Amino acid sequence: MKAVSAVARASEPLSDALLNALPHPVIVVSPDGKIADANVAAEQFFEASMAMLRRHALRDLVPFGSPLLPLIEQVRQRGAAVNEYKVDLSTPRTPGERLVDLYAALLPEYPDHVVVMLQERTIAEKMDRQLIHRGAARSVIALAAMLAHEIKNPLSGIRGAAQLLEQSAGDDDRSLTRLICEETDRIVKLVDRMEVFADERPVEREPVNIHVVLDHVRRLAQSGFARNVRFVEDYDPSLPPVYANRDQLIQVFLNLVKNAAEAMGEATDSEIQLTTAFRPGVRLAVPGSKARVSLPLEFCVRDNGPGVPEDLMPHLFDPFVTTKPTGSGLGLALVSKIVGDHGGIVECESQPRRTVFRVLMPVYSGADDAPSPLPNS
């Protein structure tokens, strides 16, 4: 008996370690509806410690009328495991839609105790949307190549002809020739921006300290378009380097910070928060391959502006989609392309006073182990 007891005691830490190693939140709900136990992922999901979770009933942590509660009762009544898909578990602590798949089952050793595992759908759906955005970018690449060849050369001739006309034109007509020159220059600049999408050369990469990049972006922003914006930095100092092109990362985060600053406008309480974190467990299964890409590095740009219109969210990273009167709609499409070329993903979550652009990137683990970019289709 003593040997059995010793084995049982020794197995408890191992079971806890096994449970905490899971990337998915797991909770145990007691017969009175309170949380009896939870793993580390569940603490992160509900943004509360184990001691805090044990003080609350589950109904206090999920939305009113959540299907999770009757699901648990159904498990108790039937005595069998139950699955439920695409359930919204957003809470006052975690605003915004949080869709999860639920798996609930009885714990045989503990009567009427139900174990619930939550699997967030957001990551998988983000991957799907990223592949759609890559497909849209490929269309822009073909269009850019055509425009460069078929439009830039005639525009050059039109501008030259307008300059010749300007020399012999009267004062009234000279304004028209200048207008022709200005508009042709504007079109050429737009085509030049689109030609970036057609650049299929391999990205020159090296280990990059993301905090150096973000500090550089912040200084650039504060000396120009974000003079009146308060910046808050929340960095993980132990973060490993990212395998990337430094200049392109600066372009990515300068675009995101500029979008955030323009979205907030002239508000007196404008604030942009830059955060970095290590998120183990985020892995992408690349279509057509058995390999899995780990994306543990998380870099966020958060603002307290009015948010992105709901009808725009599904198309936010598509080319030519913008809410700015003078915008071309290529900034976020370029951000998506650069991040994708580095093997990462970028996604947005938005609601009034809280818009977050989240970039997930692979960690640098040696020059011979460089991550591959996501496929374009």
C-alpha cells in the first residue's frame, strides 16, 4: 500500500505538468458550477489566476446565456462526452468575439465533475484568411507587371508632350498642362508602389532584435505624423531574435503605426501601445506539406481609435481597400505580403477604443533552419 501511495503522489506533479503543457485551455467544473481546477492555458484565456478562478462560478466568466452552461448539464445528465463548435466565449475581461470549439466529458473519479477543453478557432481562421490575402496579392502582382509595361511608357510620352505644350501655351492654358504633368506623376507613383508586389527576389534576412526595430519606428513616428500621440511600450526583454529583413520590418510597423495614428485623428487622448511576447503553441500546418511552422513571436500595435468598420474587416488586407479619402489601399496589402514572405501572419481585431494589429513570426534558430514563407495559394 505504501508503494502505491508513493506512486500516486509521484504521478500528481507529472499529470499537472502534462495538463499545463497543453496549448488549449482545460477547466474542471464542480457540481456547484465553480471552477475546481484549470491549466495554465485556461488562466491565460480567462486572464485570471487559478486562485481567482476558484472564487467564481463559471457563469460569471462566460457571456450571459452561453451554450457552455447547458452543455455541461447535458454531459452530467447523459453521462457521455459532448462536442460543440464555434461558441462565442467573449467576456468583459476579454472583449471582442472569441470563437471556440468545446469538448466536455465527465471525470469518472469525481462524481458530477465535468472537464471542458476549449480550442480557439481564431488561429485556424486567421491562417485561412492569410492564404486568401496571398491570392489577392498574386492578382495585384500580375496587374502591377502589366501596368509597368503598358502604362508607364505612354505616361512618359504624355508628360513630355504636356511640357512642350506648356512652353507655347498662354497663362490660362498653362495651368492645364501643369495639371496633366501632376496627374501623370501621381499615376506613375501609384504604379511604382504596386511594382513592389511584383518583386519575387528572395528576402535577405538576418537575426533582428525586434525591440530595436520598434524603437526606431516610434522615434520616426514621434518626430513626424505622431507628434501628439502617447506611446506605451510593453516588451518581453527575453524575446529571441526574429529571422527577418530589418528594413522591411521597419516598413511593416511604420505602416501599422501610421494607420493607427491616422485612425485616431486629432483626439487629445490618442495612445498607441507597442507590445512583444512569446506565445508557445501557435503552429501552422502548411498546405501540401507535413511540416509545421511555429510562430511563437507576437508583436502588436494597439490603438484607442474608433475601430475598423465591421464590413471592412474581412477585406482589410486586400489591395485597394481603404477608408481614407486620399488613400490607395495598398499599405496593409504590402504589410501582409512582407509578413507572409517572412513566414508569418498578420491579423486585426477591432472594436471602438481597441484596435489591435497582431504580427506572428517564426523565431530565429540558426541560418540553416530558416522558416519558409507561407504559400501563395
